[in-house]
Amino acid sequence: MTLDKPLLEKFELQLNPQNLRASAFPSTLLGYGEISSIFRLDQMPEIALKRMPLFSDLEQARAYEASYYEYCTALTQAGLRLPGHDTHIIKKSAGLFVLYIAQESFKPENFGHKLIHSRDEIFSADLILRIVKALKMVWSFNETAAPGLELAIDGQISNWVLNETDELVYVDTSTPIFKKDGVEQMKPELILKSAPSFLRAVIKVFFLKDVMDRYYQKRAVLTDLVANLYKEQKTELIPMALDVINEKITDQTPLTPKEIKSYYKEDKFIWSLFLFARRVDRWITTRIKKKSYEFILPGRIKR
């Protein structure tokens, strides 16, 4: 994988995040994260580009970049297979540095959330089992590395893909949440950068720690994995997924359908409200303040 950094700089410097079609460099928008958007440039079809317009100075961007590589190294040591990757920092304007995380690209139909629609339940059960085994490797690593190092992980099914040799690959590495000696290394103010300005104080006080902590907690990660089947419109797979997880994870009380449904309803409400607030913030920023809004927001999400 070779990242064409001069081309990427040209793309970023002419990019209007609110009018992608106006770009002189044809691209495809692949997806969205809480603090990033994911592109593929036609001139670099083998690479997925995660754009993170979060940083007010170069030092911030470089610190995040270093944490990203440290997180990837630790995930690999835990036993996960990751895509090939690279990074590049671009100064967009005074007070705005954009970090791009480039990853080896995969066929869309090979991602977990696509496979559960195209393959049968037996295949889906095996896929979920493989994901659970991969998650267990991370938790086992945390037990042996603690208290010096503890890794968070987002296990939802869309974060996993099968490569050309049918190996399971984890792709959601762009938010390096991990602890050293019990101290969180991710700067919470960076996550808050994507939040509406009028909600940041509320989110920081009442929600942020809980949201970050859930990715360290085995039960929360597994609950989110199963609840994600609601979002993917594959609720008929939930009983099977619970059977697979409850049989494999024996050091906790079994997950229940009621628990999954309750979690999903709460999660759906929170993220729907958050997205609505971000759209309001975009409108205020672009229409009232007449400033650039650097984040790219999804349209209506079917959940």
C-alpha cells in the first residue's frame, strides 16, 4: 500500500466538506465515524482514507498520530490482524490540522455487516464466534499487560472484514482509546471537537466517561455487538448470537434478549439526538456564523 501524500494534500486543500461533489478529485464517501469520515479517492482505489479534522496545532496532531501507532502495535501484539496503514497530517488553515489515517481497502461485500445479509445463519454464527474469539484475545492481553496497559475495543460487526484469504481483520483503529497505568491516553477534548459546541459541557460532565468506558467492559462490548443486529435489520439473528456468546463467555451471567433490546433503544435515542444536534450546529456554523464546518455528517440512518 502506497499513500500518495502530495495528491492527498491537493485533495484536502480544495475540499469543501459540505459540497463533496465540487471537489476536483473524484472520490467515494464510504462511511462515517463519530469523529471521522471515510473516503476512497478514484486515484488511490486501494486505500480507504479516514479524515479527522480535529487538531488546532501540529503538536496535537502528532501526539494523536503517535497514540494511533501505539494502539495498532498493541492490538497486533494481542493477536488481532489489522489492515496495512499509514498516516499524514495536513495543515488546512490557521488553527486547523487534519490527520488522515490511510488503510488498506477491502471489498465492501466482505465486511461483517454485509456478510450477515448475503450468507446463511450458519455462516453468520461462525463469523460472530470468530469475532468473540478475537475480542477474547484482547481481554486476555489486557489481563497479562495490566496495570501497565489496557486496550479498549469496539466489537460491532461492521468493524470486521474478511480479507482475500478469509482471515478476520479489525479495521476500527482510528480512535486509539487505551490506558497506561490506569490513566486514559485519549484526550477527551478531541472527541468533544465533533460534538455541537452548545452541548460539549453537558456531554463532558454526564456522558463522555461512560461512553469511553464501555469499550473496556466485556459485557458492554458484547451487548453492543448483538444490539448492532437491530441497526443492521437482522433481528432474526439475535437468538443465535446470544447462544454463541453465552456458550463462549462463561465468566459472566448470560446476556438476555431483554437486556439487548433495552440497550439498543437507549443507544439509538442517544445517537439520534446527537446527530440531530450536530446538524443544528452545522446550520448555526455555516448559516449564522458564516464559518466552515469541517465535519461531514451522514444523511438519515436506518436503525
